[in-house]
Amino acid sequence: MGAVLDYASDEKKTLYKKSDQKTVAETMEQQGGTEGEIQIHDLHAVADYAMRGSATVWQDENGVPCRLVSGINCEPELAVEQMRETQRRFQKTGGTIAYHGYQSFSAGEGPPDVIHKIGVETARRLWGGRYQVLVTTHVDHAEHLHNHFVVCAVSFVDGKKYYRSVKDYYALRQVSDELARQYGFSVLEQTRAKGGAVRDYTPGRMSRRKIVKADVDEAVTQARTEEHFYALLRAKGYALKTTGKDVSVRAPGAQRFLCLERNFGSQYSRQVIRRRILEGRITPQKRLPQRLYCRGSPKKVQRHHGIQALYLRYCFLLGAIPKRRRKSMVRVSPALKADVLKMNRIAAQTQVLCRKQICSKLDLEQCMAELSQRLDALDKQRIVLRRIQRTASASQEGQTQIAVLTGQISRLRRELKLCDEVWHQTEVVQRKVQDEYRQPVSKCRTDRLER
């Protein structure tokens, strides 16, 4: 016991030496520096980071180094001093003295000089009339080109301070999107959602809450009694808590319980669920049989093989097909619940397989090679057009051609990425499909079939 305690308290293993490197602010505080002195050092640190030479120097087509640093209403090398002079002139040297923002672009969007031009124009439209702005472009990561903005918080016109709000965020996004479309760059489209996850408010996309609600609705329609309703949910892998008038469930793999009434409305209280089960037990009136007519011949039905058939079966198990099936009636085992969240992605992979007639990994490899060749050819065409646009012979027709090529390149990149995902996930999907058909029929499902 003593040997264990000596080993655990060994000074060589437990002694921690704090690094001697301190921030400028910590050093100033220890030396009794004022708040204004600490702030100006922080502003210097932000400006030095944005303008550092290793990140902002870029070589053009002729090998000439160019520094992608610009100042709006200020000189880049004197930006910090001029910003502080503006703040001292209007006696507003405290509080927030500057804002630091950035503007990112997708990989391969365009050359650094064009991206810097977009950043300068963005800053000029948003803040150029009243504030001093330092604009830099970082090119140290070729796949992650982005602009930095350092905005003085005090206006050089009347001394009013700039307070960033949600409205300013949307204005920044609108201006950035307009300039991106003007230069033929891609724009991020995102569905607005008020609270909760975006999936909960996006039609056609599944979320964990939607899955729980669908399972509860299915159990209500199948149950004959309240206890039978609970048994159906437990058979799906849910944990239950019933306290008073509330029913809470925890989905397989989740950490927290969901109160049904609080998350899905008054139709999911314990009392209303009982009434829904009772109403479902009333035998509906039998409909008269209808005569249906089918066109075509079964002999002409297209047969699917290989990877096509595997992914179509997988989509069927997840409930993506047939399209007319109600999503609330989709029966998914607990093992596939996590994959329902990726249903749109899996459906897109299946569409590519069917559209390209890919049945084997050899077909998939050939398709990926063809897509890569087409991408390279289109990318070279776009590079040539962009070079022309930077000369005196630029025209609106050239911008339109660049925009068309950008759309084609984006589509091919999506297809290539989907094919690459299929290449790495085929064995996993095959194992999941096999495991799904090996699962025994649950007792609750057997009771339903007997009835």
C-alpha cells in the first residue's frame, strides 16, 4: 500500500511548471498597466495576426509576390495608430475598441487576389462610409482561403460607436452572398429555423424528435390497451417513465428522456393517448372493393443487381421507398434508427448508383475516374475564363460562363463525393441489411399479426 501511495505522489510526475510565455495583457496587469494600455496591446496583437507576412503574401502567375493587405479610411501599416487617434479625438478609448471578423470560402473557389477584392468590397459597402477597416486575406492554407476584418468601433465621422446586432449579421451575409454570385462563387443556402434543430423544421428531413413522434404514433395505432402501448415502445428499444399525467421516453442511444406532451403538444398527454387508443379500437366500416387496372407488363420491369439492389433494399428498410408510404408507419429497427437521420444522404447515393447504372465496384471505380477527368477539364476552362476576366477584355458573358461552369463543377463534385462514400460504405451497408433480416420477430409484432 505504501509503495502505491509513494508512486502516486511522486514529485517528478505530479509537479507542473507553468510556461514562462505570458500574454501581453497578463504582463501589463502584473506591471500595473491601465485598461487602455492593455486594450491597445490587444488591438496590436489582432492586427499583427491579421497582417502577418507568412499568411498574406501570395505569388501571382508571373511569380511576383503580392501582399494581400488593404486599409479602408486608414493606412494598413498605421491602422492601429489611426484607429486609436480617432478614439482619443472623440474621448472614447474604453469599452469595445474594435471588432474582428472573417469571411470564408469553399476550397478551390478562386484565386487569392479575387477573394481579397471581394473582402475589400464587402468592407467598403458595410463600414466604408463611417469606420476605419483593416482587410487582409490569409493564403497559408490553400484549401481554406479567408478574409479578416478589423473594424474600429468608433466612427471617424461623428464619433458614434458601432454596436453589432443580429441585423448587422444578416446584412453581412447578404452583401457577401451578392458579391459571391457576382464573381461566380458558391453560396451557402440554409433553412431558417426558430429554435431547435434545423432538421426539426426542414420538410423531408428526419430528426430524432421526428423519429420518436413517428414511433409513438405507430404504437398508438397498433395498441389495444395502455399497457400494450408501453410494451410496443419497449419492443422498439425505448425506455419509459410514467409519472402522473406525463409520459416520458428515451430513444435508443439517447441520454435524456423526452416528455411527450411538452415536446409534441397536448395530443400526447397520458389522458389523450388513452382516448386515442380507445378510439382506435372501434372497428372501422369496411370499404367496398375497387377494381384496379395496371398498365405495362411485369416482364418489362427493370431488374437491379449488385450495389444498386443493395442500396435500394437499404432505402426500403429505412422507409425511403416506396414514396407513397406514410412516414409515421415506417417500421425501423433500433439498429437502423441512427441511419434514418442520414436518409437524404443515402437516398442521394442510391440515385447516383441508378442514374449511372453502377452495379459493381469496377463500375464505381470507372465512374469516379470519369468524374475526376471531367472535373479537371471544367476547372481548367474556368481558370482560363477567370484570367480573361482580370484583363481589359472582361465582359458580362464571361461572368455568365464562369457561373455556369461553377454550377457544373459543384454538381460533379457532389456526385464524386457520393460515389466515394459508397465505395467506403458498401460493406457496412451490406452487413446492416444482413443483420436486419436475421433479427427475430418481436412478441408485440407477433401479437399484432395474430389479431
